[in-house]
Amino acid sequence: MARILLTGSTGYIGSHTAVALLEAGYELVGLDNYSRSLAGVSQRIQEITGKTYTQHRVDLVDAAALNKVLEQEPAIDAVIHFAAFKAVGESSAYPLQYFRNNLGGQINLMQACDQFGIRNLVFSSSCTVYGNPQVIPVTEESPLLEPESPYGRTKAVGEAMLRDWVKSTVPQDGQERQVIALRYFNPVGAHPSARIGECTVGVPDNLIPYITQTAMGKRAQLTVFGNDYPTRDGTCLRDYIHVCDIAAAHVDAVNRLLGQNSSSSPWSVYNLGTGIGQTVLEMIQAFESVNQMNLPWSYGPRRPGDVVAVYANNRKAVDELGWQIRYSLQDMMRTAWDWEQMQAKDPL
Ligand code: UFG
């Protein structure tokens, strides 16, 4: 069976994808520097799947260390590149850290791919590349607007670097490079086992961890950022998608890259969203109704940099990758809450 290298394998999306790939029968090699994740996640991945894989501690910014690991791990068929910083607010405060980590790490990885003959790559991109779109839902052809943050810039530039790379000189073995960029909308929820999920450090930036921590009593109340947006209830609208559905799309993407009738184009992009937009108030209501509780919340000012409304047209991923969405909004809320409670009982 094919061998897949995962960078950022113990992170939120990386860990769920590791489970999905192992369950699909792939062999895995995982890399992480644990700067934003915990090494213990790797045991949980193996516990859920009943399968083993090799996990290495390595920082992609350290090219020599990366190359050393790849010397020990030959015959990699494809790499999925998750490893990156992702906090929007932090990126505005420390843009250079984001450029060094996300773009520097990616350059080292691309170089290592050339050196070790890895021709297939899946890239973690984001709907942030669409900026504040004029027309929704967005398709893959929608214009790429000025990113709202340095984090968003690293995704837009990361995609552009990969586009140039696939067009560059064909490696000596004659095997062309192929890249699939997956533009995630808002990944939420956790594995149904509640053994892996999103590990947040300190005060969460994102809505769902804030909701679950408020439900847990860790936060006094939730603030809804702005109630005067031009949406159906005045709060921002997003396309929330279960992290296991995002993970499944990576298996579909790898199948396509390595399959018999593999991607005709060396560069392709797919939106990963449900195609349904939900407002912040609708998310609070869904959480309250699924988990039968009332959340303390109040309106606060708008959060700088927030996009008003964005959701996906996901036809391309469904038609070309054969991607199927299996989890509902209720599943997102139930699994997010199960994970928060499990973390209180048996923390990672
Ligand atoms: N929100 C609140 N209160 C909170 C947290 C969030 O009202 O305490 C609101 C936000 O204002 C926004 C919505 O909930 O309207 C979703 O916010 P998140 O922070 O959960 O998600 P974002 O849409 O801002 O960000 C996500 C990813 C980023 C990515 C971005 C692209 O976290 O990595 O989408 O649009 F860049």
C-alpha cells in the first residue's frame, strides 16, 4: 500500500486525516514539531485505528533535520502538508513568524520533495484566499482577494509557490509533480470517539471552542462579535464543516493523485465546505438545542478583519474527487461537546 507523509500529523486536521488514511489502508509517516499540538495525539490515532505508524519530531524550518528524517523514510508516494501556524490575530501581531514558519517550512518541504523524489503533494489551503467575497457562494474560480491577515497571506502565497513549482523543470526521472490544494472553510467538531479533537491553548480564537468552553464553565460567557452585519440576523455567516469530512477529502485527494486515471492537471484546487452558510446566532442555537443547554452570551463589537459572509460551492470536490459529506450540523455540535467533556475527564 502507498506510503503517505503527513506534516503536522498531530494537529487538528492532521490527526483526523491520519485516522482516515490508516482506516483506508495507507501507511503513514507523521512529522510534527509539537509547537501547537501534543505528542500524545499520536497514541490516540493508533488507539482509534488499531494500527501503528511512525511519528517523528521535526521542525520543517530546519531543512537538515527534515532531510535526515526523509533519508530514514524512503519510498514516500505523496505528502500532505498541514504543518503551519493558523491564528489570524497572532499573525497580525507577528507576521514574520508566520512567513518564516509557514512559507519557510513549505519551501524546505518542496525542496525535500525534489531531493527525495516525492512528486505528489496535497496542500492545506483556506477559504481565507477569497478575502471578503463580493459574490457567494464562492467557486474555485472566484477572484482571490487581498488576504485579511498575514496568516491568509501565507495561504495565498503558499498556493502561488506551488503553482510555480509544478510548472518548473520536470525532474530528471521524468515524473511530473502533481499538487492538489484544498481550501477549507470552517472545520469544527471532533472524532466521534472523542479521543482526538482541537487542542486549544489559552483563550480560544474560534467560535466552537469558545462555545464548548463556555458550556463547560471555563469561560464566563460568549461574546458575539457584531450584530449589524448585512446578513439575515446581523451576525457573520460561515460554512462550518465537520473535521472528519475534511479528513475524508484528503483520502479522496490522495486516491486521485495516486490512482490509475490520476488528475489530468498537475495543479488543482477544491473548496471543502458543506455549501450551507450559518450565522453565529444559528450556531449558538444549534449547540443549545443538540446539547440541551442554554449558553450565556451577549453582543460585543465587531472583530477587526472578520469577513461578513462566505460559504462554498463544493460541486467540484463532489464531482471530481467523489467526496461525500457525512456529518450534519448536529453531529458537529455533539462531537465538539463530547470532545470538550472528554478532555476534562481524560486530558491529552
Ligand atoms: N465569533 C464570535 N465570538 C467568538 C469567536 C468567533 O462571535 O468568541 C464569530 C466570528 O466573529 C466569526 C465567526 O464566529 O463571525 C467564526 O469565527 P472563527 O474565529 O471561528 O472563524 P473565522 O471564520 O474567523 O476563521 C476561520 C479560520 C481561519 C481562516 C478563516 C478564513 O479559523 O483559519 O476562517 O475565513 F483563515
